[in-house]
Amino acid sequence: FIEWFGFDVVSVVMLDENGIDLNPKHVSGSGKDVESYRSGWEHQITEHMYPNDTKEGALSYAFAANTPVYIRDASLIGDLPMARRDQIWCGGYPECTSYFHVPIRKDGKAIGLLTNISVEKVVEVDDDKQELAQMLCGFFGSAIINAGLYSMVEAQKREIENTVDELRVTQGQLLEAERKEVEALQIAKEAAEATANAK
């Protein structure tokens, strides 16, 4: 998205396991010259978590309404009323110009957002680009869910392998105990026979 669309800071945020807040999973920037904005955005979405509520800012609205939010030039709306989280960000980083928040969807339902921010430049996102971004975010949703399922299957596989290993050890111990019991019975039988023959 950084190269294709011309944004400077891109992040992936996902709804937490409680279904309440959007948590950052990855934040990247287009280079060293935007590092302060990348780290600032990461701090913003970590310290001032955006809840799953349409009234709590542009990020929250995009997720809760399951619709992209494109702000071509934030400097033109800086004096308008906005959510506190957005005020904190825009007040601290007025150089950030264009914003494009796109829902990451799985089966049509938002499971996260791809956020895009430009620094000191307007990024044009026409209808075709918005459609492309939504289509790509649909693929991202499937990939994220599949990666989670793969991780879960891998964890279950490891757990089963550990259980099988434990069963093998237990089986070996049982076989060894049975072998020793057979040996003891054989020794006892031989001793009894020897005693009987001695009489």
C-alpha cells in the first residue's frame, strides 16, 4: 500500500479477543524521514485504543460501520468537531494529510483495519483504488484467519505429538515392568522347583 497508493504510514489493527478495542498488530513506514510519524501512530493506537464504536473516531467508525473511511485532506476539517482520540492525533501530527482506513473482512464481516496515512501530501484515492483496496483487504482477512487456524492446528498437533510421546514412554515402562514381573515369576518358579527336587 505504501508503494501502490503513495501513503507513508500503514498499519494493521485487529479487534481484540474481547471484541472491545482495536489493537495494533503491525505498523510500518515508507522510510526514516517518516519514522517519527510511524512511531507516533503506533503510540496513538496503542495508548489511546480505538473501541468498536462508530462515535469514537474515524478508525472506530470504519471498523464498526464496516466501511472504508477516506479523508483526502485532514487540514480542511481540522476545525470541525471530532472524537477526542482523533483530536489528540491531529493536534499532535498536523502534517498528516490523507487518511484511508479500510476494513479487513472475512465473510463480509470486519475483523480488523488497514490504516493508511500520508505525511505532508494529499494522496488521491479514487473509486477504483478504493475498490481494489477493499478487495485486497478481503484476501487479507482470509489469510489472517487461515494463519490463525494453521497456528491452532500446529499447536494441537504438537500437543498430540507430546501425548503420543508420553504414551510411548508409559508403554515402554509398562513393558519393562511386565518383563521384570515375568523374570521374577520365572526365578520364583525355578526356586520352587529346586526346593521341591531337593526334598
